[in-house]
Amino acid sequence: MTTIEYENYDRTSVSYNETRTPIGLPIILEHLAATPVPLGEQAVLDAGCGTGNYLAPLHGQVGTLHGVEFNAGMVKVARERFTDDPEVQVEQGSATELPSADGIYDGVICNQVLHHLDDGTTTDFPNVATFFREAFRILKPGGVLIINSSGHDQHRDGFWWAALVPRAIDRMLQRMPPIEVLKENFLKAGFVDYEVVVPFDEVLQGEQYLDPSGPLSPAWRAGDSSWSLATEEELAKAIAEVKSRLNDGSMAAFIDDRETLRAELGQTTFLIARKP
């Protein structure tokens, strides 16, 4: 077992490119550029590449790109984006069993994927630990692993809409390894020069994020898999609250209050370390 699917990504893949933005690209490029090989000659693997949201903007900035994605629907969309492009390879596979030889990549990136690897029934996140070992295995000496995840406080208070579905957020946090656990996995796998960067001004849903009526749209909700963990009753309650706030004019103040928290926390955390 390697990946837990609680979101219907075969369905979500159709609109995913409209609901998610590849944030943190300057962070990724800065740390790739700090490795021994020039960017234009690097081989980079994206573990859990989805529909290729990060492969697309990195294309042309590094030498070759390899995307690995578990869900068949996501793989199909990603392959269609890079048809007949020899610099981008996309294949179906798991982040815990990376289909790559040892020591061939200059960089491995993994963006908002780790909470899909374990089911939340244990606190040691064994599949996450396996991914770190796999990333270490396929990296060259001097290569870099770049993780994009969210801390528990960020996931609860870095998204304005999270307050609408608090029980779904609780369920997600059971699956989401805390930042300290990720740090421990870097060190246990053998990585060095651990670093943390928070891009406070970037949001995963881009320009759509602050749409006050967004939660009413299934396509908008598909921009974060936390919504898929809400029960029908919880989702109905959240939709009713959004409609009520839109009708009585209180939505703007609600979002402003929530966004004050995001300004202090950010939505995501980038964690970076190097294979010695």
C-alpha cells in the first residue's frame, strides 16, 4: 500500500488546473540552483505531480523533468500537457515506490502530497518515512529534496473557509504529518542542511481563493481535498452558512477576520534539505 485516495481525483483532474496554483516557484528554483549541477542540466523528479501544475512552469528552466503520479486521471491530464515532449516524462506510480534508479536526480520536489500517503490511524506516518528514504535513494550526492506541506496551525487557520468545515479539518490533520515529524524524517533519512521557508503572500487557489461564494461550487471545493472529508451533513451546514452570510452581508467581515490569521501563519511551509 502506498497512497490513500479519499478524493475522487479521476473527477477532480478535469478542473484541477483551474483550482490550484503552483506556489513557491522562486523557492524551488533558488534551492535547485544551489546544487552542484547548473539548472539547465538538472534532472528533477516531481513526486505526486498531479496534472503537471509544477512541471509546466519548471519546463524550460531545468534540463529534464520526471513526474510520478498515483491517480490515473491525473496522469492522463498531465501526459496530454506534454505530448511528444522529450524533456518531460510522466508515469503512473507511487511516492513510496519511486520508479527510478539510485542516484540519478539533482532535485526531488513534492507539493501538497504527503497527507495522501497515510490514513491517519498511526502517529508515525510510515509511508511518509518511506517516501523520504526513496527520495534520498534516487538523489545524487548534493541533490536537494524540496517539500511543500502545511503545518497544522496553517491548515486550520491559514484558509478562510476552513472554519466552515472544522470537523473535516480535524480529519485532515490526522493524515497530515506535523512539521516537526517532517524534520525528523529528513534527518533519519540522512539529509543535511535542513531549512524552512514560509511564503506568506502565496495561496494555493490563486485568484479564486477569496471568492466569497466559492464554497458553493463543487469545482471550487475541489481545489482542496479537505472538503472531500466533510460529511454530507457538514457540507450542507457549511453551504447554508455561506448563503446566509452572503444574504446578510456578513461574509466580507468573516473573511477579513480569517485572513488576519493567514497573514500571521501563511498557508504552506517549504522544507528543504540536501543529500550529502
